Amino acid sequence: MTGTVVVALDRFLPSARRIAETLGADLVAYTSGVFADLFGRYDRIVALMSAGIAVRGVAPLLVEKWRDPAVVVVSPDLRYAVPIVGGHHGGNDLARELAGIGITPVITTATETQGRDSVEGIAARSGCDIVNRDSTRAVNAAMLDSDLPLYAIRGPAIVVAGPGVSILVRKGDYVVGIGCRKGAAAGAVAGALRQALEQAGIAPEDVFIYATTAKKRGEAGLRDAVAELGGNLVYLDDDTLNAQRAPSPSRAQLIGLAGVAEPAALAISKRKELVLAKQTYGCVTVAIAR
């Protein structure tokens, strides 16, 4: 299975096959409920059919833009490719790929129509992803009016950013939440992280971000351990952590938190799925989400 699929009504399958070959995509015939089967299995969906059919098919399935696949409708005459879901999240690029076979991409996202860049576009080109995704609304809106500064900071460093600043780090599928006792040594934390990653079958380079509570800002061992693994560590405030469900009981309730490791992992993860429930390794707790 590829990450892209072309779905078409039976009468349009010959044309759909041409599109699939161009994209190196899978090909599926349209049936009632086909979109429900494709969501979650593919990152990009090309629908060769009227926009109305596609919109009615995908609308009940939409969760949020960071998790939904990109959906591009191609008109039955192969004249236009219109991203209807996830323009900034692969849809625009998918539509542009079809220009090679004479299909005109119809781009409607505000930044692109004004000839402006977007946070998502910058992240994609630089091989990064966005840590604080809610920030993109304010930043993309500001990009419509002016050129915003882009700062590249090489660590070690500490960055304090407000809600109108988008933070980009290297791409990865997993978020590692960490809790530890006061004064935990770097070796103990790094050892716990390696054990957790090995237990989950995850390589350190596949980690997007490490996260913990802001109450741990003074823990040098935690900071140094993440640096040893070549990762990026973010500190989350109490409201962010308490907004997440805490599947496992936690002693963090004693300091006013529903939890640390699991809520921290879930808060930044895209799919909000725990792949490793909270595990305790000596004085360190670790949970992993994607």
C-alpha cells in the first residue's frame, strides 16, 4: 500500500488509472462508504468525481486538519484539481503534482493565493514539523500582511515563545512524555528513555519531540539526557497538561497535575494515541504517543 490512493466512479476508472500511474498511487473503485475505508489508511486521496460526491463522503469523517488526509477532487474531464481538505497539509502539493499531466491545480488557501508562504510550507521544505500547531492561525494570518522573521537557533539554547510564534523541529512520528523525581541524574533519565524506546520498537531518530511539565525546568539531568539522545525538549504548562486525559493514575495529582508523562505525550501528538502507556524505570516515568 502506498500513501496515496485514487478513487473514482467506474466510468472514470481508465482516467483514474492514468492519474494513479503518475502518482505511484493505489487505485480504488468508488462504492458507498469507500471514504470511511480510506481515511486512516492513506495520507493523500485523489477523488475523480464531482465535488459534491466527495464532499458528502468525507465531511462526516473529518476530525481536525492535523490528522485528516489531504483530499483533492479532480473534475471528470481532467481539467481541474481542487484541494478540498488539507491544502496546507499536502493537498496543494498533490494538486500541483497533477499539473504534469495537464490538470490545472486550483489553490484556494489564503497565503498561496496572495503569493505568500505559510508555516506549514516552510516546515515541509525544511524537513520539520510544527510543535505548537495552534500558533499557525495567527502566524499565517500575519504572513498575509507582511514578511515575518524566521530565526534558526542552533542549540544548546532555551527559547521562550508566545502563542503567536510557531516552533519547528525535525520531523518525527512520536512524542515522548517524561516525568522524573527531583534531582534525577542524566544517566538515569537517558537509560529510561532508551529502555522505553526499545520496548516500543522506536528508534530515537523517529521521535518528534520530548515533553515534560514546566515544573521540571530546573532539572539539568532531564535536559542533558534529551540532548544526549539528540532530541528536543519542551516544557508544558499546567493548563496544557490538565487538558489531556490521564489514562493511568499519577502521583502528579499531589502537585496539581492530572499526570505528566502521558498527558505530555498526548498534548503534542498528532493522533492522540498512546503507543506505550506510562512505564516506570527507577526514578523516571515515560510514555509515548503518536
